Amino acid sequence: MYKIDLLNNISEKGLGLFTDNYEYRADIPEPDGIMVRSKEMKDMTLPPSVKAIARAGAGVNNIPIDKCSEKGIVVFNTPGANANGVKELVVLGMLLSSRKVVEGIAWARGLVGEGDKVPDLIEKGKSKFGGTEILGKTLGVVGLGAIGTMVANTAESLGMEVYGYDPFLSIEAAWKLSRTIRKAPSLERLLAESDFVSLHVPQNKDTKGFMNSDKFAVMKRGAVLLNFARGGLVDTASLKKAIADGIVSCYVTDFPDEEVIKTDKVIPIPHLGASTEESEENCAIMAAMQLMDFLENGNIRNSVNFPECFLDRSGKLRITIANQNAPGMIEKITHFLADNKLNIADMINKSKGAIAYNIIDVDGTVGEDLIGRIRSAEGIIGVRLL
């Protein structure tokens, strides 16, 4: 019986995938896995029983990744599961920044009490809320992952000229990207030519303050900046100066803080990118499937700290081993198996940064004593017998 601790409310569409071999609820003792959405985990004490954490969403800033890696805990996320919901909000953000709809609605509501005068007042006052159309405008998409690719393709279908920039573009994303999307030769060129700039890069130590004074200095004057990725990508002080100087005509963000909210020419959206029924269901389904496949088969898909590694079951006993990514480790592991007269029926080894992961199907009987010896060997992070 596998135990799953639920740190947030998770869609029943995802939880319904768990078989009778699973027990899931909040505050379950000694869980094998954890499912989480937004709950802050960095100060949590993780029980030794935890083997995996599944984040029902893309961002993992609330999860202590380094601590999990040290403990051999695989952290999954669900890239692309909420992509359409975020994409639609990005398009809405472009429209809201182009047409003074929000201001117009607020003004119209202020006419309550004017009675029969309202239609005439509307006609007289509407000129204050004129805007521009996005048709024919240029959109620069920074980061062409699941969401960025969908934003680029949709914007092109709406008649926009689209530039994309992503030095780490994956083959999978490239296949999904419309072939008429223009590849920007550099980030500076994209910023200089785009009427709208939409950020879709992860936030980490290298991208904190990604949009800073240097980037704003090369932006096209009067451009709109859209940030539906993470708030920390934009340096607030540099943004405020860019707005005051007329470089940024509007900042649309799904991650406002107090400083951003009180800044003029900002449209602060309260983190609604994935707040659709469909997104929550898709994320929960994907998270549950990845967690089950790992716990039952040792397969890893969409992990942020472990390599992609999966192997079809051969009907044999399966051993999974996480180890430090160092020379000689595979030889050390196979030596343990050979000493116990175990034949390797199938095997795969993958690495990511400082961590390597092995799935090994073996012929023969595997005792807990062997698993214990492997687990205690230098350089071994974790071992499971499935």
C-alpha cells in the first residue's frame, strides 16, 4: 500500500486515478509520496519515507529542490498541463494593455444613478478610452517551452508578427512551433523590435532580475511587458524607471507585489494563469500518473532534479539506484550484482547534473541484504527494489 500526503486540495480527476493500492489524504503519516500545489515546503521536515514529490503545476519555487536531491527524493512537475490556461491569459493581457477596457468598465459603473442620461454619457465619454489593435503588431516571446510556444502560435493566428528567442529550444518544442515564427538572432534584437514582450523563462538564481536596466535600455519605446512566468524575473526598480521614462507603456503581470500594485501603468492580475477548472484537472492527472509510474515502476518523467529515465517492465525483478554522477559508479553497481550471481536482463542509466539514476531488471532472487550493501556504498543516494 502506497501512502500519498496531500498538502493542498487536488482535483478529484487526478486523485481518481489512484488504485486500491493507494491511500491518500492530508497529514497521512510516513507517506511514500507528496502531492502539492502552492503550499510552501521549504521549512518542512520531510519524513524519511518520502520517495517523491509531485507538484501539480509547473513552478517549483515552493519546494526545497536541493534538500530533496540530497535525500534522493524525486521532484516532479507538470509542464504543459496548464499551458492553455496561461496562454489564454497572456492573450487577454495583450488585449487589456491595448484597449482601456478595465478603465472603461470602472468609469461606466460610476454612472449608476444617472438614469436615462447613461446612454448619452456613454457616447460622450467613450473617447477617453480609445486604444490600439494587436493586429499587425510585433510580439517577442522569450522562452519557447510549452506555454511560450502556444502563445507564439496563437498570436500569429491573430495576425501578429512573432519573434521567438530561446537558446535552449528543445526538439519537442520546435516541432510544435509554427514554422513561420521568426527566430530572433539575439535577445537584444527581439527587445528592440517588439511592441509586446512576453516572458516565459523559469525563475532561478541565473534569471532573478532577468529584466533589468540593461534590458530595458534596448527595448522599443512604448512596448508592453507581459510577465506570466514569475515575478522575480523583473527587477522592480528598473521597471519603475522604464515606465517613468516611457520605455514601458504598460506592465501586465500575474505576480504582483505591493510595490508593483502601487505603480502606475501596471495591470496586476492575482496569479490567475492556471486558475481554470481544466488546468487544475490536467495538472492533477499528470502529477498522479507520474507519481504512480515512479512508485510502481521506478520510471522518471518530468523531474526537475533527476534525469528522464524510463524502461518498460520486462517481468523481472527491478532495482532502481540513484547515485552521485561520478566515474566508476556503474562498475561498482554491476560488481554488486555479479557477486550475487545476478544477470542483468535490461538496464538504463541516465544522468542530470550531479545525479545519476539507474533502472536495472535482473534475473534471480534479490535479498534485502544485497539492497542494504548497495545502499551503504559510497556515492549511493538511494536504492529501491520493485
